[in-house]
Amino acid sequence: MLTILIPVSLALGGLGLLAFFWALRRGQFDDPEGDAHRILRTDYDDVPKE
């Protein structure tokens, strides 16, 4: 049983690591402060655009 679970868990961990580096290279984490400041702004419109 462990001969199956260990390689599967290593493969899934590697896949997650590859997905993280892919997102890092695509710029997903370039502006971590933007959302934190955007939520505190008062110049937004509550009504969604149609």
C-alpha cells in the first residue's frame, strides 16, 4: 500500500509546486497590497454595471 501512496503523494506535491511556479511566472502575485487597499476605498459604486 505504501508503495503506491508515497509516489502518488510525491507526484501530487510536485504538481502543486509546478502550479505555484507557473502562477508566479504569470504574475499572479505581483500586487499583493492592491486588494488590501482597494477594499478600504470609498469611491466605489455599490450597483453592478449592466
